[in-house]
Amino acid sequence: MEVNSYAIDTSLGLDADGNAVVVYVAPDRWPNPTTGLDVYSRRLTWGGTWSDAAAIEPVDGLGATAFGSFNRSGRGVAAWVRKDVAGTSSRLSLWVSVLR
């Protein structure tokens, strides 16, 4: 079952009941992407289908490398490096979001 055909930097977490959460970086503003990347998450209930993508940072194309970590109950934290200014990597910030 495909989650996103353009995803990179993926992290997958499972809870004790087999439900899943995935955090990934993908082109922004899909299906009409620009050159930027943003950070998204999706959920999968056991036996169901993936939820719609939920942006976990501003959808402005400045997101970059992302990581996720999850516990057995399916709660997690996503962290990503984000450009402060479009078109440059001279200044980056670290962002974090709690996934419930």
C-alpha cells in the first residue's frame, strides 16, 4: 500500500495494536509542487487505509530532513531541520512536534 510516491526521510512507528504512524518529507503543495519540501504525517489503523497527509509544519517549502520516534502506545515525536530562508542553507533551525 503506497503512502506517498515522492517521500524521503521516512520514519515509521507501530503501537501494540498494529496501528502505524509515518513521518516523511515530500514536495510541498502536492499535486502542484514547487521546488520546496515539507514534513507530513499519516496514520494507518490496523486493517484500514492510510489517513490523508497532515502537514506537521508550515507548508512553505522550507522543511528538510525529518526524523520520528514512537513508543508502544503509538505516541511519537517528529523532529526536522528547516531552512530559515528559502533558497539558502546558510541558516537552519531544528523544529519538533508531538504526534498524538
